[in-house]
Amino acid sequence: ATDTPAERIAYMLEESQAPIVVTESRQLDLFKGYPGTVVCLDREWPEISGGNAESLEPVSTPSNLAYVIFTSGSTGKPKGVQIEHRAVVNFLTTMQQTPGITSEDTLSAVTTLTFDISVLELFLPLTTGAQVILVSRDVAYDGYRLAAAIETHGATVMQATPATWRMLLEAGWLGDQQLKVLCGGEALPLDLAKQLLGRVGSLWNMYGPTEATVWSSTCRIESVENGLTVGRPIANTRIYLLDEHHQPVPTGVAGELFIGGDGLARGYLNREALTAERFLPDPFCSQPGARMYATGDLARYRADGRIEILGRLDFQVKIRGFRIELGEIETALNA
């Protein structure tokens, strides 16, 4: 949290009504006005370590919240996306199979915790018995040091945005034939895919919005001759490409991408109107209460059923994988 503005932290705490903050001594100044309980790990560790080490009885259900993560909002205020346990479990279980990870793997985690793709980096290794190596921000932002870290750690899986992979290549990284590369957060450029293909064990293009729990579709890239796709939906996930009347478009015709299934968020925290606007009843699913999320992404189906992303229908942009609503910047400038 050290590089997150204090105003944003205060807003997220107020919005979420979090009763407890877990932090470290060096960050205590960020929580001076916070009315809840502050647990300072380094200062209180002797007391914490003296507690009961027995596992707690399970208290959560699939419909309880696993986390709330804040992303850019077009009104100038970040919006909290509410993700339930069932969605996270479905995501992690699917990722164990495709792209795949085993207890023999070592994953280098390079993503900041404020980015939801860190959910894969932290929890996927823990659910499979794999090793996770936490890479510091200083190393993750330095191509030379990151390349050295990948080799030192013996990483076999690493997930990062296209900007990070390009930074590595520009630093002279030669690749690693034992490394499974997951690339997502923003569009994978064709030239970058070409460069990576011959240097790594496998290359995976990952797609999905925060509102549908990290990744909603995956595609192993084995050739770039016919361009790139994001493949097909992960397990228990439905993807529709619809026209302006919310009717399915034919193969090859562009439509807005909608997502349904177990990965959908509960909605936006304290934003009932926005939730109703973006999470719509799913007319193509017979399950009572089924919903679909309007991503704002433009896409089309290839003849083989794979999905090709064509761009945005609004003014949202992505920088190093982070979603930026230009309205948020306009609000800040007007203020």
C-alpha cells in the first residue's frame, strides 16, 4: 500500500466498512483516522505467534464474499467489485487444469496485490502444493533484475502483462524453455507473441474482466499466422456475443461480449444502479436468477469457435493491465 494514495486507501476503507486492517509499522501513518482495529503484524507478532495454531472450523459458504477489489470508476470514484467464494473456487479449479499447474511447479508472483490477477499468483500455487516466489516491486519493475530472478528461482510458471514481458525482452532476456508464460491484463500484441513463442515452453493468452473473476477464457498460442484469439470460456462460464438488441451475432460478425456463469461478481459494492446496468438477466440460461455481465468489449467468433477481441465500445483504456476510466481522470482535472 506504500505507493497507493492515502486518499484512495481512506475511501476504500470507508466504502467497504472493513472492521480490521492488517498492516506493518512502516505503514501505520496511512491509518491515523481509521476507526476500526489495526493489526500490526511486525509489532504484534510475538502475541500472534503465541495463539492457538489449530485450524479453524469452516465458516464460509460458496455465496460469502471472498474479496472486494476496487477498480477504476467513470464517476471519479473507484468501484468495489464483490467476488464470492464460489467464483474464486471455480476459477482456481479450472486454472489447475488449463493452463495447468502441479506440485512440481514454481510460480514467480510479480503482480501488485491491487490487481486482481494476483489472485492466481497467490492462491493457485497454494491449492496445488506448488511453490510461490514473491517478487518485490523493485525487481518486478526492472527487466534486468527480473530476468535474473526468474533464472535464480527456477520459475516454471509466470503470469504478467504484455508490458512486463516486453520489458524483459528489451532487457536482453533470452527466454526459458521450461517456463509456462501467462499473458493478460491487456491485449497481447502480435509482434510480442512472435518474440515469445520461440523462447518459452508455452504461451497462453488470458482474457477476462475483474467482474468475472480474473480470467474468463484462455488460449494456448502455438502460431501467430492467423492472428491471436482468447480461445474459449473456462469451465462453468458462458460467453455471448450480442448485437445492440442483445441478440446473438453470427460467426465473423462483431458484437459486444457478455459473460455469464459461476465467475460473475455479486455486483458493485454500494452501487445498485451501476450493478443493474452492467449485470443483466441472462435470457439464454434457464437457471433461475441467471445473469450476464456486459463487458464493453467488442469481439467476434472465428469459424473454429475461438473468440477474437476487437477493442472497446467505450473510453476505457488499459495501462500495464490496469483499467483506467478516462472519466475518472476528467473528474480529477475538473476538481
